[in-house]
Amino acid sequence: MKPIKHYPKMLVIIFLSSILMLSCSPTHFLRVQYQLPSSTDSMQGMDVSFAYKDMRINKNNTTQSAKEELKDFSGEFTLVVAQGPDGGKLLGAFDLPSMLKEIFKQRLENSGINVRGEAYPDNQVEFILKEFLLDYKDRKWIMTMSYELNLIKSGETVITETVSGQAERLKVIGGKEAERVMSELITDMVNKIDLQQFFKGKK
């Protein structure tokens, strides 16, 4: 009967070892889940083109401390787009520019807008990324993002909106909280734009 007394201790050791392995496991991709707002057809049939520019001073997506904490992060993301309570749809792996372009495309199409591949001078949406940085400090993941959105008609900028924000989460295990804070901030900042007012040229 003596070995049986050691089973609970062994289970505790196995449990703690599993947590340690999870916390130290490499992270090749960060999973970003973008939550669409309620769909609307208020701008059904409108055609626009979408342009992306990266005007960041610091082109890194993470600070050195965040990179070290994420181990083998490749700099790429897996994107999931969700609407309502469902688990969302996995769209694949993206680098940062491709991911942000896809997220904004989803946002525009969710309002009934047709996003055209070619230049469309009557309505062009220009997205300028100013800041996108994941930091890790004092056991917290800190995400900062800033961008400018321009509406260009016939070559003239008729409205500019600037959106910026920061969010943080306490680290629990591995990079899961980093993924959550990034997903929440991106969702909040992309959905913050009132598209109806934006295309009317009003703030």
C-alpha cells in the first residue's frame, strides 16, 4: 500500500511540469480574432478601393522583451473573423499588412460595400498605420496601435480620421493573453469608425 501514498505527489509534479512546458513552448504565430459588428446593408452597392501604407517609425511588431517572451514568434499571424457568439472562421496565416488589409476589407464588406481590387478614384479609402507594437513589461502584455484613415475622392482627401489606443493584460500562461489583448484592441479600433459618417465626409 505504501506506493499509493506517492500518487497525489506524482500527479502534482506532472501537473506543474505540464504548466511549465506550456509556458515555455514556442509561439510561431499569434492568433488574432477580429469580431465584426452587426452586419448592415446601409451602404449596399457602394464601390471603393482600399490602399494600405505603413508609416511607422519603428517597423517592429514587438519589443525585444515581448519577442523573448514569445520565444520563436515568426512575425506572422493567424486570423479568425467572427460575428456574434460563434467561434469564427479561420482565414489563414498573414503578415501584418495582409492581416490589417483583410480585417478592413471584412469591415467594409460587412456594411454592404464592394471593395474593388483596382484603383477607384471616386471613393478610395487610405489606411495609414502609425503604430503597432506589442510590449511585455512587469508581467503584463501591452498593446499599442494607431492609424489614420483617409477618404479620397477624385484625388482629393475629403476627410481624415485618426484612431489610437492602448490595452494591457496580465500574463498567465504563454502567449494567450498577448493574443487576447491584440485581438481586443484591433477589434475596438477598427469598429470605432462610423462608416456612414465617414463616407459622408463628416466626423
